[in-house]
Amino acid sequence: MVHMELSKIMITETSDHQIIVLKEKDGQRSFPIVIGLHEAWAIDRAVKGVATPRPLTHDLICNVIEGLNAGVVRIVINDLRNNTFYAKIILLQNGSTVEIDSRPSDAIALAMQKNTPIFVARKVLEEVCNAENNL
């Protein structure tokens, strides 16, 4: 797995498709992921530390995880199939690891709220970076 960080958020309110860019924490490789507007706002809000008067969806998910005495350990973008990224949210609950299937955008929104590490499977990073170099 390769440790990544959120490098950029590009929000265009006139489009349904927003872009975030993940970059290697200790390297130069990066790649974009197309996400929805609501997820982009959630990520942007978390990065900026903007609180809301009532919990929004990603706040609710964090509250549920904490209410179950669990914590988000890391998120992993673990697969790329048919131009769609797949992710897992890795939780620790009572000493046991629990993996939750997730869209990368939702997992990254949680990671930004809880300052949780983001990882990408090496095969996914190599595949996406090789595809960009062949354009």
C-alpha cells in the first residue's frame, strides 16, 4: 500500500462531477478521482474545519462509528474496475478490525474529518499512473 494525501479539491457548482486529486505522501505520483458535488462539499468542509448546526451524512457516519465504540484506522482505495475506484474503510472495534466497503469519496470525507491516513493499493496506483502516462 502507498500512503497518500489529499492534494487538491476542484469544485464546480455547475457540474455534477467534481474532482479530487490524491498525491503520494512521500513521492511525486498523483491521480484524480471524479466524485459527486455533495461529497466534494463534505471533503472541503472537513478540510476547512467548518462545523454545521446539525450533523450531515458524513458527520452522522462518524457519530455512528464512535457510538459503536469503534474508530476509523485508515481508508484504502483497493481496486479499480471499469474506470470505477473501490475503497474500504478500516475500523478498529474492541481490538478487532472491521472492513467496510465504501465509495472512495465517502471514505475520503471520513478520513478528512478524523485526520485518518489514506492509502492506495500499489496495483491501483500503478494502473492509474500508467494509464495517465499513455494518454
